[in-house]
Amino acid sequence: MAAGKCGIPLSTISPKFLHSNSTSHTWPFSAIAELIDNAYDPDVRARQMWIDRTCIRGLDCLSFMDNGQGLTRAKLHKMLSFGFSKKRALKLHIPVGVYGNGFKSGSMRLGKDAIVFTKTKDTMSVGLLSQSYLKAIGAQRVLVPMITFRRDGQNQVEDEASLRAILTHSLFRSKKELFDELRAISAVGYTGTRIIIWNLHTTTNGEPEFDFDTSKYDILIRWNISERSNGDLAMIPESEYSLR
């Protein structure tokens, strides 16, 4: 039990909460909207965001990349934690979320595992929020491995345990692979953030929730066979099932 101030126990969060918290999103596009809102907020100030399907080690993944200011280590830690938010309006630019829950509920609704790559003017950081990792190590509370590199590529010595956890329990097996993802941000800006989500949510039939194959220019929500055969899909607004 973690000790708090004056010997009073600290409240902790069970790994199971990552899933239960995500169920606030019954529609997958509302979960995607949470990640878009984060990039829009005045402390990030992204001008553009790219949402794509990518395949890593044979697994379909969703990737979100923006050209905002990136996140310092402290801001990344707060994003991976619960209830921490210091978002403030900047002139007429009003933040969308203020409760410090959007990334967690949104990412964990889309898939079981998420990794965040982010670059500021001075540092590069990687953070892992993973239900699979927590289950594999039998964690009793939510742990978020994080590493920070200087621009010269050196990481802090105290991050070695987090580095081992990320290379063991994420889709990336070497520091080179992590740097490849950080370099991908440079294609859209000097600073920015890239999020990759895998072990994507499936339907009750065990099918992937998203249809990546019908259109290479769109991400669609998969509708079940009975809805298609009854012609119900034609009655549904396109915005209900098409991200584009």
C-alpha cells in the first residue's frame, strides 16, 4: 500500500479501470474525437492531424500524428495519468477537455494498447499505456513506462527499467525502432506527437470494429451482415460509419 501524506494511504487505480473507463464511448468515432480534441487544445496548438491505418508486426494499428508543440516529460506523464489537466484558454482559443481523462478513455476504447511518441524543441519522449503489459506483469495498479531522450539521442539512466518494459511489451523491439517513429514526426514538423494504438477493439462477432479494406482513403465502422442484407446501411447517415 502506497503511503501518502501523514501516513494516510494514497488512492490507487486498478488496471481494470482502463477498460471500464473506456466504455463511456459507445461509438468509436467519439473516442477518435477525444484524440483530435487533445491536438487542437491551446497547449498543443497542432495545425494539422493525420489519422491512418498502419501494420506493425502483422497487426493492424491506428496512428494519430500532429504537428503541435509536442509534450514535455511532465506533460506526457500527466496525459498518461488520470485527472491531471492544466489546460487554459489562449485568447479566444478555448480548450476542449479540462478533466484529464480524454486520452485514456479514447485510446483504450479503440484498442488495448497505446504508445505515445512526442518531440518538443529540446527533448523526445516515449510513453506506454498498455492493458496487455499490465496483465502480463500482474500489476495491481496502473504503471506507465516512460523514457525521455535528449536531442542527441541519449536517455536518462533512471529510464532504463521503462526502456526495457517498452521494448519487451510494445510492438517495438529496439531503440532504433523507437527513433524511427520519432523521426516520422519530423516529416510533418520540427515538433509534434505520434500515437499508435494496437490490439484494436473487435465486434461481438470477433470481427475487427474498423473496416480498412473497402476504401484506402477512409476508415469505416464495420456493420454486421444482417444490417447490410436488410439494406439498413443505406438509411444511416454516412458520418455515422465513415471517418472521412
